[in-house]
Amino acid sequence: MININLASKDILAINLKYYRYLSQLSQEKFAEAINTSLIYENQLENGHRNPTLEMVDKIAHQISKLLGRNITSADLLTYDISKIIGSRRIDAEKVFQ
């Protein structure tokens, strides 16, 4: 078993990028969909913010509404290697279709 020692803000960053990837939205559109500012969303995705648990709950609720499936705070704060999507443009498929 591999020992992964990531801060919760880093795990949140990975998971936000993953759920944004699923939604195929730019950071700006994703931020709008989850009722945050683009700056705040960018800071979260880059691991530069430590949101409160209340904020993580709100984000999870908004992602649930966006994707039409139940996403919990625990989902946003649980590390899953399969959710690492890399650094390519998430909305690239939409841009070039």
C-alpha cells in the first residue's frame, strides 16, 4: 500500500479538478455553477485556500446539482488516485468540437 500524505486542501484541489472535468466546464463556468468567484475557484484548484467545512458542504451541494448525482463533502475530501486528471485544458474537448 502506498502512503499518500496530502493536505486536505490538496485533495480538495484534485477532486474539484476531477468534477470540473466531468462537467466539461471552464474554471469560470464551473465557479459560476458552484456559486463561487473565479478567483476563489482557481485558488481552491491550486491548493492555495483552506475553505471551511461549511464551504466544502456548499460546494458539494452545488456540484451535486450540477452533475445530477450525490456528491458529499467526504467525496471532496477523500483521496482517489483515479481522480487525478493531469494538467491539460479541461474544457479543450468543447473548444475544439
